[in-house]
Amino acid sequence: MEYTKKDLIYYYLIQGYPATKIKGFTDIKCDKSYVSKIIKMFKKQGYIIEVFEKNEKGKLRPTKPKLYQKGKRDYPTKFTKSTSRSLNPKFNEHPRLNLVVLYFKVFKEPKNPDFLVEKGHSWTINNTTYVDVKHVFDVGRVTFRLINNKSLIVFMPEHMVSSGELRHLKDKLYTRAIECSNWFQKKTGCKLGLPEIHQDYHIAIAEHDPFLSEMCSQYGIVKIVDENNREICWWDRSKGYLEFETRDERIAEIKAFNPVIVSNLQDRVWMLQGQVESMLMLFDGLVDKIDRLQGSIDSLNDAMEIFKSQSSIPDSKTDVT
């Protein structure tokens, strides 16, 4: 099914992406004014509503950047239910972050159970009670899962970034995850222990190499490991399309910028090739000049030899009487 730009803008808006990000996606290719125009139209038609949050005084204020969620009216185009799989493979040309999942022990149970009842969804399996609370932050929709009021798991959302944003991401991501966890702690009145890594984050980049595609089709996953058998990077099709994945920001940055680096090197090679050809032409001209100069020197030497042979100086003594 082919989706229009309007369809894609709606889809990315309800997934928690701000307009400033959407305008740069490769499958949309439009400016900010066009995205703003479509957003106004969607709000007027009731397809989306703006997300607000309470400030310290309890007053509602819009998020920064502005975020949106589904409105009361259903959008006419039907989309996949999977929020982690892109509608368009071109979208995945951007590096994709599988963000962290943190684990906390709950030392003090929530003092504000009404918040969990109002905002959360609860269910019980095998005498274990789960409560999910979802909230939209500037990074997207974060899920807080409370288990028997004894432990909390915080699921940070996936999102796309530009290649230039890959460096020094790890500290920023964990800091943002802690800030979201502090928000939950404040809202519920619970007391959390120190965070533990439940699932580490990694960076995924679309891969187009046919050999790796064939290998992953045959073996499922292809890994590169170090001497201690630790994963450096890997290729798989867990999202339905081939991706290169790693937890090393430097490796991801090299991979993301590899096409640009290759293109720049090709440009430099072509430029150097032109300079070498110009130098060779200059060298050939210089050789011709040297040959002509050598010919002139030879002619001058021949003339000197002739002059010496034709002009003889007598070697005689004059007697003076």
C-alpha cells in the first residue's frame, strides 16, 4: 500500500515524533511550514490533539517540543499496529535507537494509588499484579511497569536520530531515562532504589549489502565478536528488514557516515587524478623545453669547436735588435 505524505505525517505524529523531526525524514522530504499546515488541518478535523502536562503549580502547559496523540476521530487510512516497524523502508535510512530498559526495586510502595488507578492499566497473572502507566515525554511515549508494588521496569521508546547525533548518546539516554523515572517516583509517591540495566540500548542502521542479506536469510543473525567472545556488532532481520546493529557509538558513527566518507574520498581521488594529469602535461612540456635547450647547447658547442679550428693563434717570438 502506498502512503501519502499526509498519511506519514499523521503516523509519525501519533508515534510521538515532533514536527522538527518529521520534516527531515527521507520518506517525506518537506519543509517545516508544510508539516505545520498539515498539523493544523489534522487538529481542526479532530484526527489529533495536542499533548499537555502539568507544571509545578498544577497548571496544564503544552510540551516542548509540541507533541500530539490520536484525536476522537479515526483517521481514514489504516496503519500497522506495530509501533516499532516503519511503514516505509526509506524511513529506516536514519539510525534507529533501541533505547534502554531500566529496573528498580521499590523500597516504599506508592502513596498515591489514585494516580495508578486513573492513569494506569492493571492485570493479574499467576498471582502477580502488573500496572502499566504510559506517559509522553519529549523523547516519546515511556512505559512504566509496576510489578506487585515491589519492582518497576521503565521502557524507553525507540526513535530515529540523524547520523550527526550519534556521538555521546549513551550518557544522554541514561540521564533522560533517570529523569523519567524520577517523574514516576514523584507522581506516585513511591521510593525507588538504584537503577539497574534491564536491557542495554543499541543503534540500528539499515543494511543493503546483498551478501549479508543472503547470510542473514540463511543463518538468521551474523555476529562479529572480539577475542573474549563479546559482541562488537551484528546483522539481523528482527524488524523484517536487514539492519546493522551495535552498542558502540564510534562503530555506528563510522557505519552511518561510511557512504559520505566513500563519496568524499572518491571526489578527492578524482581531484587528485586531475592534478596528476595536469602535472604530467606540465612535465611533458618541461621535458620538451629541456630537449630544446639541450639542442641549443649542443649547437653552441659545435659552433665553438668550429670557431676554435678556424682561428689559430701563431706561437712565435719576435726578435728585437
